[in-house]
Amino acid sequence: MNEDWIEIERFARKLLFEAAGNIKTSLYDSITINTKSNENDLVTNKDEEIEKFFYKEIKSKYPDHFLLGEEGKGDELNKVNGIVWILDPIDGTMNFVHQKRNFAISLGIYENGIGKMGFIFDVIHNELYFAKKGEGAFLNDKKIEPLKEVVLEEAIIAVNAIWLTKNRYLNHEKLASLVRKIRGSRSYGSAAIEMVYVATGRIDAYITPRLSPWDFAAGKIIVEELGGLCTTLTNEELSILNKSSVLVSNSSIQKELLTNYIEFFPK
């Protein structure tokens, strides 16, 4: 069937603003905090509530669409046929809990595995990043200019400090030499925010050895629409069904990063 993408966009925006309003009004309410894979992998009742809200609303309006969400309140998928909404209700939960900022709602909408729309809503700063495949990317409805070339020595790169210490995923010595070469390094604690910062040129690359599809699904659409690159750390296509290493980069420095500074040990 032919989908009405204008209506899907309108509906997605409505859900995003409702969810953001919910988060803002309850920001300082008592929240229930649990852990998932380890004591630093946090989930709150608000993450779960927002995901349930999206699932209920999407299924009510589009019963043949699917939702893949971080908190497992949506559909279990092993293929990407049809329209799949990929949601992280609060990307940067630790920031949400401890800082009350630097988190976002991340929503990518895919059709048969192809990214059609990406939304990343920085709730506290009221910044809605949006891209529609083939039509450009926007920040609060103002068009974002395509990325300009940069040189590595003048680049700012997002990488968590943990990967600069000895670990089982990345060659930390090569990453340390990268940090010494570039202009600066940052870590924001939210993949969605780091990806849109690459998209807008606020930073020039983001390196991480492990992300889930809901972490990168929306950002990938936005970054690629502006000429950036999103791949694994071994320069392969990202899968929206599987966890993966991720390199988000200005295209002018991607090859140099992969060749000289990123040595990844897949597990």
C-alpha cells in the first residue's frame, strides 16, 4: 500500500511533543530507577511509560506498523519488512537521572530497512532535529546546511574516556594518540545528541564500540542527509536489527580515522 508520509510525519511530531511535555512536567518528580545489563545501565519508569505510550498510539493509528524499542514494550522483530518505528524513549537515561539535561527522544522510521524519517528531540533545549530522506535536515524547521570539510587537526571528536583506558573492544593507545592530535574531545552521554552534533558540525565524529539500533536509527538518517557517514568501526553498513560498533563522521576525516586511529576487536 502507498503510505501517506506527510500524515506519518505529522503524527510522529504530535507524539514527540506529547512525550516531551510529559517528561518536562515530571522532570523533578520521584522516579523509579532500575538497572539492566550492569549497575550503570539505567532504566526508569519514565523510559518505560514513554515507550508504552508510543506503542499504544502507533498501533491504534497504524496497526500494520511495528515498533522496535529499547525497553522491550514494542514488537519482537527478526526482519525489517514493512514500516518500523525505532524508538529510544530517553536516550541518555543517566543524564536524565543525574543532570536533568543532555538526553533526547530518538525516533527513526524505516520502510523495508530504508530510513525514511529521523527525529531527535533534545527535550530540555527544545531542539527538534528532523530529516526526511532526500529532502534535507532541519533544526526546529530551519534547514541545516550540509557538512563542510574539516582536517583532523582541527576536529572535535566525541569519545567516552573509558575507551582511552585498556579495554577489550578498542586499541586504547591508538585512540589516545588521536585525542592528542585533534583540537578537542568530548563526551555527552547520549548517542542521539552526539550524532546530531556531528550532523550540525558542532563536533566532527563520534566513536563507540557498541550501540543498539534505537541508539543510532534516527541519527543515521539525519547525518547521512547532510553528507556525513555512519558505519561500523570496520566500515560496514549498520543493521537496524542488531547491536553494532558505530563511527559517525564528517566524510572528510572518516578514512583517516579508520586507517590510522581505530583498531576494533569485534566480540
